Amino acid sequence: MNRWNWKIKRMSKNITLKELAKELKCSIGLISKWENAERNMSHDKAEKYKNYIEEK
């Protein structure tokens, strides 16, 4: 699944960027830029992002 699809899935589950940033211990901006393919984040954080959305 590409980043855009993950963003749509996150939004459909009403998971906020603030909630994710707190869980991943990173900035809201990093997640936003990653979702919009403007920046990369570590493989570990990307996996945590995906797992958090899947589990919610």
C-alpha cells in the first residue's frame, strides 16, 4: 500500500496526526510530510505507523 492509501486509511479511522505523533514520538510535521511523499522517515517509524493504523 502506498503512503496516500495509508493516509486515507488513517483518516477513515479518525486517527489524528497528533495522536500518531505522540505514539511514534516524532513531530506532526514529519508524519504529514511522509504521508505526502515530501520526506522519508526511518523504516522502524514507518512500520510503527502502519501497525498503529492496522490495530486501531
